[in-house]
Amino acid sequence: MTSRFALLLSLLAPAWLLLQFRRKLAFSKQCPRCKNPYPDRTSRPRWMKGRGDWLPLKAYYCTKCRHCFYRFDR
């Protein structure tokens, strides 16, 4: 029973992480949840700052729906 649970968890964990990342990723500056065209820029989390500047992500916060998201900057 424990090995089945571990196998199921090892299969579902990456899919869950990708889904969570997709909910917070946007390719335009507007909020992906409410489509507000004027979100505010915020500072990146500490774990993201420590990874270096090679990550092309910018953090935003929508004041209309209180959604935090990251914009993929080309």
C-alpha cells in the first residue's frame, strides 16, 4: 500500500507543480485571471532572486483581483 502511494505521488507531484506554475504564468502584461491591463510590478521572491538573473520572469500583482503572477519576458 505504501509503495503504491509513493508511486502515485511521484507521478502526480510534477503534474501538480506544472499546473500551479501555469496558473501563475502570463505572456502579456495583463492579468490572466481578470484581464486587468494595468497590474503592478512587485519584487521577485527570495528563492527566485537567488537563482540568478537568467530567469526571464517578472513578478506582477493585480490590485483588482489580488492575483500574483509572473510574466514571461522575451
